[in-house]
Amino acid sequence: MKNKINIILPAAVILFCLFGFLLAAHNPKETNIMNKFMEPALQYPFGTDELGRCVFSRVLWGGWVTIGIVLAGSAIVAVFGSIIGLLLGQSSSVKNLVMDSLLNAVTAIPPIAYLIIFIGIWGNSIPTMLVALTASLILRMIKLVKTLTEVEMEKAYIMCAVSCGAGRARVLFVHILPNIIKGGIIHFLCLSCAEMIMAISGFSFIGLSLGDDVIDWGTMLASARNMIGMRPMLLFYPIFFIFLSTVSFNLLGKQLEKGETANA
């Protein structure tokens, strides 16, 4: 029961961050200078910012944007990273040596390098951020899946499956994939989601935002830092949700890994 609660609570927090915008009572972009810096009340639960915008609505919409990008990126990484990693993991030793060297080289490139390159090509946008993050993480995913596949290929149950006539596709996707999902992929994806939240918020904070009209937690932080002396709580709300969602993904990954280990 305790393990279920430890999974349900982080999952509930993540779902709230993703779909909380449905609870927003105000347009997060609507300004009213007459209502600036209002204290928290029933109409504005988190108060208003320097332009009279509802902070609660902006936090909820920022969660939808941030968590939406994170989940879309993790889905792309999971699908393509797993397929490519599986195929590379059963290649010959010569190909493995070449691919290991290549993967070690490209995974050493930090995500911000990809982001700067893609912003230079396409400009600030949600697709640009998504491509930059997935380009960085998918290479690490490929490396992980490739390593796990190589380990599984040497095990007795795979040799038995091959001797019974199982084809390459069946060995990879029926026998190996379920085991490596339990053995490391889920944990990696949850940690990657937490990393992407920090990356999106951090990049937006330093000016590499998702676009001029896009609301996210990092952009809210960048705007609120100028008001820290007057309204420090404007900084607290996005920081709290960044922290809450990041910790939730970490806890979820840890609990799922514990559950799979206990069932193994």
C-alpha cells in the first residue's frame, strides 16, 4: 500500500501540473495595470504581477507548456532511442566499437550547445526547444539501450530463444525490450523528465525562451527577479512548482524502479 501511495502522489502532482490550466479562471496574458501587485484573494489565489496578470493562471498555464514539452520529448526519446539502441546492441563487435566511440563523443556535448545551434537556425520556439532537448537525450538513451541490449544478448534465455528459431525482431522486441524497460529505461526517462524541466526553465530564465508570447515557469522567474524587493512571492510560485514537478518525476522513477526490482 505504501509503495502505491509513493507512486500515486507524484503521478497526481505531475498530472496537476499538466492539466491544471483547466482550473485557470483568468486569461494568463490579460493585463490590467489597475490591478497590479494585488494580494492573494479568492479572485486571484496567488495575487497579480506588475502588469495585473493573474499569477495563479500563469503558473498553471506555465505548467501545461513545460510539462507538455517534457512528456512529448520523453515519448520521442523512448520510442526512437529504444529502437535504435536495440538494433545497435545486436550488431557486430566492429560496428559496436565504432558506435561506442561516436556515442561517447556526441553525448559529451551539453544540451545548451544544441539549443544555441537550433535557435540560430529556427529562432526561439517550442519546436526548437523540443528538438534541442530530444537531440541531447536521445543519444544518451541510445547508448543506455545499446549497453543493456548487449548484456541481455549474452544471457541464456536469449540463446534458448535463438536455438528455438526466434527471429531477430522477436528476440529484440519480445524478449529483450520488456526486460530492459524494467531494468533501466523507465528510471532513465523519469530522470530525463526532471532534467528537461530544469533545462527548459533555466534556458528561459537566461533569455533562451520558448518565444515572446509563450508562458513558462522560467520566463516567470526572469520577470519576477526584477520585483524581488517589492514582491518576493512572485519568485516563489514558479520556483515551488519547478521544485515540486522535478522531485515528483525523481520519486516516481525511483518508486517504479523499486517496484520492478521487487517483482524481478
